[in-house]
Amino acid sequence: MRILLVGAYGFIGSGIARALIAAGHEVIGLGRSERTARRLFPALSWHFADLNHMTRPADWATALHGVDAVVNASGALQSGGGERLEAIQGASIAALIDACAAQGIARFIQISAPGATAKDASPFLSTKAVADDHLRASALHWAILRPGLVIGSNAYGGTLLIRALAAMPLRLFSVHGDSRIQSVALDDVAQAVLRCLAPDAPRTIDIDLVEREASTLDAIIVAHRRWLGIAPVPLIALPGWIATPVSAVADLIGHLGWRSPLRSTAMAMIARHVTGTPAGGEALLGRPLLTLDQILARHPAGLQDRWQARLMLLMPCLVAALSLLFLLSGLVGLARLDAVAGELQGTPVAGVAMALGIAGSVADLLLGAAILVRRWAQRAAIGMAGLTAAYLVMGSWVRPDMWVDPLAPLAKALVVMVAALIAHILLEER
């Protein structure tokens, strides 16, 4: 079959894409970022679009040309940073369903969430339900699949946060640690999609995809620490109110494009449990879905997983430190241009010392601000490394004595350059 997979390079979508390709289907991926899509799936055919602007059936005509079935694995946790849930999860998918009906594309598989209803207080769940309800009311051959906490060999969003929490040194910390969560293997989600595309698949099904028994969030964190191969340490349960200020900060930086798993929607979802009914998934696959322990055992952790888990905690600190360093450097440089010029007196660039001071300070300020904006952050980190390299070259030329200065300004600049290069690597989103 020729299948349009919406959200094909996302965490769930990429797992589904690989399973579809392995099963012999032709996959047409739809995503927003051409750079990310072609890097992750260079051999895949792609259609690029922003779901924020795909809210009419006519908007989908080109993407649906020659398609036999549609799988929607797109989604966002909450609005912000250019994402509007009512469009991404609601209006755009409703328009896609109508476009399928108009073009005679009968098969439609919707990846939703357990407990999603139109009247839910959570915008994430209520907008998912808009598309779910629209699909139920259609005449299509449809399936709504509602996975619990999806765990795969890779990690993103909530599962990456769990790995990071599990890798904390000295002590583990959790909020809402007694919340009950049912997990599901990404492989099981992909297998459920394949089953729904089979010729003898049920015509209309709406089921949860979850393991039989729920685990507490604390137990899931401890299980991941054991999986990572890190020695056990005591776990400290923090009071629930701590989530409020943390989520407020995460929501605030969300306006800069940072999709933190600590945002208020994620915290609210954890606080209310993530559970479902396993019977429907078991009937579809003809077996119990994999348990948390079985999922982790299928994908043994390696050194790279421990690095990822530990560096995920350090990455925000690194970005904040680099931003602070460059912003302060720029502000101090502009405030003390006479001192900057004084340092360059008697050097080959003495005549343009003031201009160099202004240019360097402005560049520092721009890069220090740019790294705080998610879509500019990776390029800003490279810019920081490049600018620091330029400072090193010029400093070595005009003031080589600074290499033996007791405060070691040039030697410390080497560290800053390396830190910026590391940040550039860590800021790769997928």
C-alpha cells in the first residue's frame, strides 16, 4: 500500500515508518522540517507542510495524491512556540479526514491518547478528541489507537525525561511519583498499525494500547536506572506543589520554542495517571502487549544511553551558562570600551580598537540572546565557537603575552569554544 504517514520523523512516527517499510509498504512522510526529515529518512518520499496551516480539505489534495491509506502520528504536547493545538491536533486532522473521504481514501489510522474526550480540561486531550470524534463520524475504514507511555530504543520528550531523572547522581527525585502509568513498546504500537492495515482488519476500532499492569512513576524511574546500569541510590519524593513553579518556567521558555517535557500539560497528565484498558490491544495483536521490564530487556542500554541520560540534565545548564557568559561579555564590553581600547594600545590594531570593541560586544550580545531561542540555538552555538576562535587568533596575534597571563584569558577561551561545540551537538533535536 501507498501510505501517507503524518508526523513521520517524530518519536512514534519514525517507529511506525520503519515497520511499514519493513512490511513492504510505500511510505510518504509528511513533516514540517525538511532538514530533519531528509537527515533521518533520506530514502523516504516527503511532503512538507505545517499543520498549523492545513485546516481545509483542499490543503491536503497534493499530499493525498495516489495514497491508499493515512496514518496520523502527529501531535504536540501543548500550544506555544508557533504550535497551536486546536490546529495541529484538531482542525488540520479533521480537514485531512474530510479530504480522505472526498478522494476515496478509505483507510485512516489515528494515534490518539488514553482518556481523550472533547470536554477534557487538558487541551492536549480535548484537541485529540476533536479529531477522534470527527473520524468516528466519518464513513472511513478507521482505527483509533491510544498508546500509554511509549518506550522504544530511542527516547524523546517524556521518556527522555524519565531516563534523565533515572541517571541523576547521588539521589533520585520525583514529583507525583505515586501516579500510575501503563507503558507500551513502540514496536507494539507499530505492529498494531500494521494489523489495522491488513485486509481483514476490523473496520472500526477504538482501543488502548497498554500493558496489563500499571507501574508507579517512581517504579518506572527505578527500572530505567537499573536498565541504564547505574548503581541504585535512594529516591526522594518531592511534594506536588513543586511542579507548579517548575512548569511555569518550562511554559515560559516554551514561547522561545523549547518543548520541555516539564511543561504544565505534561505535569498535569502525570498527576492524573496514564492508564487504559489492555483488552482491545491484546485482541488486535492476539497476545498480551509487552510489559515495561520486557520492553527494556529487548533494548539493552549501552554507554551511549548513559551519556544521553546524563547529558540531558546538563544541556539546559550549558545553554544557560553560554548565554550568560556572552551576554555579560557584551554588556561589560560596551560599558567599558575605554578599557578594551586600552588593552589594545601599542598593538597592530590600536587604530581600530574602539570599533573592534563595539563589534565584538554586539556580536556577543546577539549570540547570547540567539542561543535562548530554540530554532536559532544550534546555529548560535556554532557562531559562539567561531567567534571565540576569532578572538583566540586575534589575541594570539596582537597580545601573545595573554597566553601566560595569570588569569589565563586565552586558555579559558579554548574551553568556551569547546563548550560551544558540545552544545551544538547536544542541541540536535532528533
